[in-house]
Amino acid sequence: MDDISKGLEKAIKVIKIKVSSSEQEQLQRELKEFLTWLEPMLLVDTGQTEQQFFGHDAVNVLRDDHPRQSELAELQEAAPKFAGGFYLVPKILE
């Protein structure tokens, strides 16, 4: 039994689903195909690559957010709509 078969059986036990033997064989084939596709990418040396968090060099031009203590009544007055203890916002889904 290879590593893929062992890992698949373990995953099936952990997530507690019923998988027939034919479905398990199909999953094994698909996992092997995926690993064959993934293997060349895993061989790429990324050790000297600078870590990127965003795909662009944009800078946040918005103001800094400084938390401050406020009274609930003050917050409710600043809200466009407030009723029944809830902030009412425009509907975005019909």
C-alpha cells in the first residue's frame, strides 16, 4: 500500500464518510494525477525569493484608524439609521 492509499484511508476515517472501493480507487487515481501535476512546482527553488503579501506595490493612502472610547448614544447618533438596538444598513441582496 503506497502513501496515497494510506493517507486517503486515514482521511476517510477522520471525516467519517462512506466511500465505496471503486470511489476510493478513483480518488487515488485523481490524487496521483494531481501530485504529478504539482511535482514540477515543488521543485522550484524559492529560497531566495522575497515574500510577497500583495500582487502590487500600492500604498494605503487612507487615514490611520485610532480607536477611542465612545458612549453608545454618541455612536447611535452618528449612525445613518438605528432602531431597536441595531444599526440599519442598506439591503445588498434582493
